[in-house]
Amino acid sequence: MKSIDRGELDLALKYQHRIFETWRKVGNPLFLADSMRKLGLIHYECGNWSQALTYSRQSLELRQQIGDPLWLSATLFDLIQFAFHYFMIRQ
């Protein structure tokens, strides 16, 4: 993701939470998993590591249940990227 100012990230997070709640109520697992992944990415950009991992892991589990290999691999890539950056920051 490109560099975004904090106000834009907060707004993105607000809207993505609304989208997440909508898909949760509708019960569409594909869109719910996508929304979880996007929440993970936004939290990652905000530096909220634990929330980024939580949403990304939930997305990963749901994608495994659905059997969605393309987006499963994208979510795994996100988790690897999060772990790498987290490790680099802690060095």
C-alpha cells in the first residue's frame, strides 16, 4: 500500500468496518473473508499489529473453509509480509 495519512487510514478503517458488518449480517463468506483481509491490511498500515494479524488469520481460516486457493495465497502473502516487517522493526 502507498503511504497514506493517518486521517485517511482512520476513515478507511471506519468504512471497512461498516462493510465488514454488512457482509457478516448477510452471511456471504467470500465477501466476508475479503473484508477481513482488507481490515487486516488497513490495521497493518496503521501499525496495529495484533489487529492486523487477527483479521488476516480470520480471513485465512474462512478462505480455507471455502476452498478459495487464489485469495488464500494472497492472504498468506499478507501474513508473511506482516511477519517480515514486524521482525525487521524489532531488530
